[in-house]
Amino acid sequence: MIRSPVDNLLPYYRYAQRVQNDLFLLRSRGINLIPQIGYFVTETEQLQLIKLTGTVPAHYKGGTYNIPVLFWLPIDYPSKPPIVLVTPTPNMVIKQQHQHVDQLGVVYHSYLVDWNTTKALVGLYDILVEIFSRDPPVRAVQQMSRSINPMETSFVRNVPQTTNPFPNELLNMKNQLTRKIQEAFRNHISSAPQKIEHLMQQEKQLAATDASLAEEKKRLLGHLDSVYIEPVSYTHLRAHETGRNLVC
């Protein structure tokens, strides 16, 4: 039996069986996402990963529009979420200020931000159908008038498409990390007065303990001063020792 490139790459995935199950669920539902092998390029290395290419239907104003997308599956999926991009064709452009898709095509959604191992590709696909149907992330490029400068038309046609999603992933991770740091800082600032109050109370308790110990020390020293110890001469001690009457 001939194995596909995807089957050959699966053993390198940390949770290969889970990846295989999620891909099977996509196929069983007839979802138009085709698994392939691609090279995920970073600044220091080139990773061979499974990618899913295809379209997500957007049911908008009585029509159905196919939104081209690209999924990258990290090597430790599903511990980490897939990277999702909208990849417009030459006759499409990404909408300005879309709620869930930036101008680089990176998809943002709480389903991805709050990703955990209980979530799956099928659920993510359903989320994309929902948000794209509510507001399609791309629009058709309008036909240019012949009066427009040909150089401007050429420039529009030759806008480079995003081929390396790694910078987009970094941007996504940076934004998430920034939000988490800001939240942690706010929590730290908001809890600072309580922590300071707690430390002040501990300081007062230590001061009271020190005062109590000083008072106890003073009392014990005063008690020792009140005890009278009668001095005894050496000759007197010898008299007791020998039983004789010695002249002191």
C-alpha cells in the first residue's frame, strides 16, 4: 500500500493518532480542507509540517462565497492551536478593519486564543463558517478604469501575497503575550495595597512581639536582682568539710 506524504510525516507528530483522527473527521464531513505537506520557514530553521488548504463557505445575503484559507498544524498539535490564515486569490482583497482577520490574513478568535486539547479542527471550521458568514473577510477587486495610470494598476496587481505565515504567528503570539503581561501587571497593581497592608500588619505583630520579649527580659532581670545570695568564705567551707573549728 502506497503511503501519502502526510502519512509519512504523521509519526513525527507528538500526538499522531489525534492528528489522524481530526483529519478523518474533516473528511467524513466532506469539508473542503485538503491535507498536504509544506515547509514552515522561520528565521533559524525550516520545519516540515502538515498544512490544510481549501475554502470555508460564507453564507452571506442569500449567496454562498468560498473563502480560501490555510491551516498549519504545529508539531505538537493539539497542545498548540493551528495557525489559520485567509489567503485571498488575485481577484480578492482582505477587508479593512475586519473583526477577526488582519491585513496579513491572520485569523484571530477566542476559540484559538483559549485553545485547549478538547478543541478540534472540526469545531474551528464551524467557528470560521459562522464568523465569515456574518462578515466575509474578503471582497472582490473592483475593475480598474482605463483612465487610471497603468503603473497604479500594476502596483495593485503586484502586491506580494503572504507566503510565510511565521511572522504572522509571531505577531499573534506577541499580541497574546502583551495582553497577558498587561493583565498580570494590572492584577499585580490592584493587589499591591492588600500586600502592603499585610506586610504592615506583620511588622506591627513583630514589633509587639519584640516589646513583649523586652518586657519579659526586664521582669526576669528584676527577679534575679531581688534574690540575695550570702557570700561564704573559703575557710568556712573548709570547716564544714573537715568538721574542725578553724579561725577565719
